[in-house]
Amino acid sequence: MWPWESAIFAYLCYSAFVHVRHHEPPGGTAIVVAAVASVVPDLIDKPLSWQYGVFQNGYAFGHSLFTSILVIAAAHALARRTTRPRLGLAFGIGFLSHNVGDALEHMNEGIRYGIEHMLWPVVVLPPDHDAGFTGTVGQLLAEYRAHLVHHDFTSYFVLVGAISACTLLLWAYDGFPVLRELVVTVRRAVR
């Protein structure tokens, strides 16, 4: 998933969890934490693979469920020590939602392939790109844009569209967190 798609999916996952568990909408700070956490796996693996050759594929250490368990446990412990347990939970859900989103993205290639993206170092995927970081991102963005321009809506685009629509509706239902807090902050600053 692209970073904006990962953040959208993280919002959906975290908000749904908060509604089910606490029967209330999520707060803006927790949403920002979940969104940031949702891009961390790519911030680790893509540059280390595509630019520096540390990994042969952009799905390695940062995408591994084994790493996820450690990172989520550390975030949870830190959040509890700072008496902000919901932020640890938001980080964990955001981080894990990235892997779930990537697995969903690759499900059309088979469930096994979707799950293999999360099993590094047990499963090491073949090399995926060799044009350097900026070259690879440019190629992928060009492919993404071509799909949009030519209305070539694959199952992936349909899935992301459905997730985005559901998230937008949920964000409105939640009272537009983050935007809501920004408006309050600006009003206070203007006074």
C-alpha cells in the first residue's frame, strides 16, 4: 500500500477498535500516532532494500511479524510508563495494520503470497526493484498514475476505494478528529 493508503487503513482499524472497546470516537493524537506507525515498515525496508541493498526485497525486517511483536511490545511498554496506554495501542494497531494492508494488497496473487510478505527472515522474497529508491518510487508512482488515468481499476483499486470510502464515513461519524483539534487550537490562538 502507498503511505496515504496505509494511513487511511490504520485510521479505519484504530477507530473501529476504539469504538468496539471503548464505545467512543478516537482522539486526534492517537490517530496521528496510528498514521505515523502505519508507514514505519516502509520507512525501514524500502530505503534499506532499494537504495542500500541491505535487504534484497522491500518486504523484510520492518514488515516481519517477528519484528512487529517486538516493536509493538516496546511501544506498549513505553506508553504505559508515560501513562498514555492508548497511544501505545494506537502505535501497535497502526504498525500491524500496515502488514495486514500489504497482505490484502497481494491476496490476488494468492493467500500464501500475501502472508509470505510478513515472514522475513523465515521467508525471503526475491529481489523486487533495482532502480534505486527514487527511481523505484518514480516507476511505481507512474504505474499507479497510469492505472488511474486509464481507469484500469484492478481489484486492488476497488479494495482501496472501499476502504477509503468507509474511512471517510467513519471519520465524519467520529467528528473529524485531528481536524477538530486543529480548529480548536487555531481558535484559541486567534483569541
